[in-house]
Amino acid sequence: MNGSIENPRHIDGRINRIGTDELLKAFGSPAADLAGLRAYVGQQLQRPAWPLPEWAEATRSTPGADAVLTAAAPLLDGVDVTGRGLGRSQLYGFHYLGWLAPGARAWLLTGDERYLRAFEQHLDEWVSQRDTVVGEWPGLDVIWYSLGTWARCRSLLPTLEVLTASPLSDRVWGRLVATLLGGARWSYDEHDVFRHGNWQLVCATELLHISAVLPCLVESAAWAERARKRIEEHLELDIYPDGGHYERSPGYHGMVLTALQTAARIDPAVAAHPRFAAMHTWLCELVSSGGWLPHLQDSGIEWPAVSLLRGSYLLNDPVLAQVAAQWLSPSEFAAEVATFPARPERAEWLQDAAVPELPPATVLRESGYTILRGAELRAVINHGPHVEHELESHSHRAVLDLVLDGWQQPLLWEAGGPPSYDDPGYQSWYQSGRGHNTVVVDDQELSTDRGVAVDPLVDTGMVAVFSGRHHGNGLEQSRTIAMVRQEPSYVVVTDHADGSNDFRAHWHALHPWREMAPLTYDAAAPNGPGLLLIDTGGPAATSLTEGVARRPVLERRVGEYGPLHSLTLSRSSGNFTTVLVPHESAEPPTVSAERADDGLVVTIGQTVDRIGPATWTRTVAGQLSWATGWRVRALPDLLTATDDVDVLVTTSGATVRFEITSRGRCAIRVRAGGELRLRGMVVDAARDGEWAHLTLPYAGAWTVDGDSAWLTT
């Protein structure tokens, strides 16, 4: 590529000036004129991956039809087909022709020929004027580049089936086919060798698509061969083993998966590839209870239900259909299923399938995300690398940042992706660390060389603990994120960095932060839910500002921009300990959080949690409820060990149970009375008052049961 965005310009008459003679030759000269060619193509044409007639039949008289008519309405008034006056990136997107395709769909839905004539007029004008448009990206043609050729084929190729037999004029029908032909030729020439990123992959899928729909084109076999090769390479090299796409963006993951689903309809080998199934699993891991994925790494808010439903068909996996059905209305479900070659009824499609329970934690190691889950609360933590891109990287300038959601709504949020890459705040807000829940140093942006290191996830059942560190700001910063799952469930974020700098902890919510007490703030919707934030790191300057971010609108499954309210705490020390308590109602519970020795004491009603560097003990109304420690040799007042162990202590009535994982032979002391049982077998343990001594003979998971009477406080 010689440092260019794409290959050096290779646009010639066989791509952008295809007349009738060239069009006839492209099909092997089966006719003498356009009318004859149109009749020939009508006989040879194969169905597209997702046919429009069945979609239209299922969509009429539904809200989906109304949305199409709304999108087509501007065509009736006239649209400037050049897109002049749009921003640098918006201009390129305009020539994807997403604004034109609704005209054909609206005609198909209503039979109103005004839409067909508007489609015809605008396509004719666009072909006549398109090559007069000049873009501002150096070396990147507005019309003939990877995303342009892919997007136009994706939008226009499905219309060919219905427009070939329509009243559309032969002239404009020929221009439609020539546009598709030119784009395929350009794509074939461009993508002669593997290249990372979404551009080439999606382009290859539509090259395969057009070769399948128009096999009568002389070049279609060569297109299919090259497309299959590029797709296979991308499944191996551009999709991580955990199912995530190379760029780590839910939005671009969704775009790539949609394209691959089209390819899988044509080539069963795509559906059979294990990475294809893993991409659907990745969506299931990251989707919230509200049916949306957070807008990470330049993404919009993704709603994966339709993709999961298509995946259920392509993978013959009814579980994915059941997952999707949580968020689709019956009419939406029917409209999508109508495009599948086999048309299962809704009940049949979902029979004997249940939505699987997600694990309490998921580590998407290659994608660089960890998800911690409670009954309602969920944390998504970003710890991935900066990833390059064909044009501009989609990786945001933040790491070890997180978002929280609960009760289907964001609780702790971030700036996410911009309305357009031309937005003046794209670099200074949306991509900036300032728009994320992270600690910024000296108001500088994170380096692309982050040096992220993540410890193995600790999960004791009651508590999950994520720990990591990075040097993206020129010094080492560490962050620990601990979630307690049992109600009251909440998160504690501990940040540390040495030195004296201007450290700023940024926290963002969809609703205004209200100061409840010094260094204590709450952000809640009028009827809930909300999030209480308590900083226990000592004196800090605070400021409240307002930015912009998308927010999910569940009723319409869209993301709409609105205020994002920012709380910033500044201090010269890099140490912040932040307690984040979610609440379902509009008002927060009464919570106190106080430093104690090298730990923290959090009190919520009658629940008191004593949190140490590697321990967490909960009492309720003065009685031990449970205690846990990870990689410890002591759990205060409960256990000591001669080697590091993981331990969970629970009480039930008069019984106390120690669940211990040892890494080898280990002597322990436990505070338990009465008869002791090791893995259910009575053992004769030496005693020292309230303490019993015994040995775990080898590495593994052990249980010790005894009398809890001595644990009463």
C-alpha cells in the first residue's frame, strides 16, 4: 500500500464509465440491447441473501413499515445527490446511498410509484454527477473505495430482484447494474492481498454476494474465489479466539458480523467456521439485560437482537433465537424470519430452547474486556490494546476504564462514539480519557503504548476482583475493581499511582450528580435507577460539567444523544478509593464508607462490610454472614494458613463452612467448634481454644465444616 490508505488509484472506464456495450460484454453479450439484457438477467438472476418480497409481506402495517416510509419521504421532495456541504467524513458516508434504498423498499411496501420514480430520478442523477465530487481524505476517492463499494452493493443488490421486473426504465436499470458491476470490479482489484480491519472484510462479503446473485457475469467466478479467500483469512486473522473483531468495537463487530452472515447464507463454510459462532457468543456476553451493548471504542449503542436471530438460523441454534426474542416484538421477529429460506413459525423456532444463564464473570482475553455480573448490577471493564485502523483508530484514549449498568439502564456511562467523525469534539471528548471513567494524569491523553498488564481474575462467588496496571500516562497506574454480588451489591474501585501530579478521576452518568455530603454524590433518574458515589481517598477538588453521549431508548431500541454529566475529583496524589452503590429507586440508601487501617468499612443499613487488600467480611445485624479472601494466609478472626489460599466462609444456622483452595500441602487453623469434617469426613483436629488445627494434604478444593457458635459477635 506504500503508506496510503488503500492501493494507488485504480479507477478507469471499466469501473466508472460502463456504457451499454461494456455492460453487455460483462454478461457475455447474451443480447443486443439493454431491454434484451434485462430480460436475460431476469431469467438468470439468483435470489439475494435476504430477499425483499418476503420482508415486505411481513412488514406491511407494522411500525417497521412506517420507519421505511419516513426514511423515503425526503426523496419525494428531492435530495442533492452530490452531498456537497457535508463534513469530510459525512460526505463519504452519504455516497453509500443509504438514503436512496428506502425509495425502492417504500415502493415495494405500498405500490406507490411516486417512490419508484423518486428512486429512479435520484439514482440517475447520482450516476451522472458522482464523479464530480471530490473528497478531503488524501488518496481516498469518495465513490470508489472499500466502504463505498461495499455499502452500495449491500443497499442496492437486494433491490435488483424486484426492480428488474418493475416499471423502472431500462436506462436506469442499466445504470443500477453498472454501478454494482463497477464496484465489484474495483473491489476485486483492490483486495488482492490480506489487510487487517473492517473495510476489506465487509467488501469481500459483498463481492461474494454479487457473484452469487449474478453468476451470469463473466467475472463472477473469479470474484467468488478471491472473496472466499479474503473471508477465510479474516476469520483466522481478524476475529479473535474469543469471538471479538480486531478493532474491539461493538459497532464495528456488529457491522462485520452482519456482512459475514450474508456470506454464510451463500457459503456454508463461513457458517461452519468456529470463529463465526464465537462472534455471536461475544454479543451474548456483552449485551445488557436491556438488549443493548455499550458504545465502546467509537461504537454506537448496538442492539444485537436481529443479528442473533439471523445467527440462530445460520447456525441452527434455537438458543440464539430465544435470546433475541427477549427484545423483539412479534412483528419484528416475523419480518426477519420471513427472509429466511425455511420459514419456521415463532413457537416452533423457539421450542425446547431456553435463555442460558450467563456466568458470574467473563474474561474476553483477546478482545480486552472483562464483565462482572451480579443479580442486577453489571460492570464492563476495558483493558485492551490500542488498535490501528485503515484511516483513524477507533481505540479510545482510556484503559482500565469501566461502565456499569443495572435494571436495563446505564448507571456509570461514557462518551462513546460521536455522531460523526467530523464532530469537533471527536478527539477532545469522545475519544479522550476525559470522556471515560478513568484517572487522567496532568490532563494529557493516554499514549497508544499502554503496557497493560492484567492479573488473573479473582472470583470467590460472593466477590469478584479485577486488577490491572498500565503506563500509558508515563508512570505506572494500577486499578482494582471489586464487585460484591450479594445484596446490597456494589463496586469498589481502587486507583493507585506514585508521585505528585495533577491526577483527575472522571466519573460520568446520564443524570446530574447531586452532592449528598462532602465527596459523596448521587446521580439518578426521576423514578430510578441511580448510582451513589463515595470517594474515600482524602481531600480533593471537585467539579461538575456536562458533555454529550448517546443513551439507550428501550422502547424504540435506538441510541439518542443527550447530556452526559461529569464529576471530576482532582488531587496531587494518584490514590482514589471510590465506592459505587447502585439503587433501584430514585433515592439512594444510607451508606457510609470510612478508611480503617489498610482497608475500608462500608455500612449500608444493618450490613457492614470490612474490606481489606485481599479480604472481604460481611456481617448483618452483628452476625457473620460470610467472609472471603484470595491468595491470603489469614482471614481475620477466622483462618490462618502456612501458604496462600483462597477461602470462602459461610454460616448456616449453627454450622460454619470453610471452602478453601490450596496450591499444595498446607496447615491451617480455623475458628470453628464442635465436630470437624474435612470434605464431609470427621477428623480429629488439635485444638487451641476456639481454634482447630488441621492439614490439607495436597493441592485442591477443600471444605471444612464445624460449629459456628464461637463466631457470634
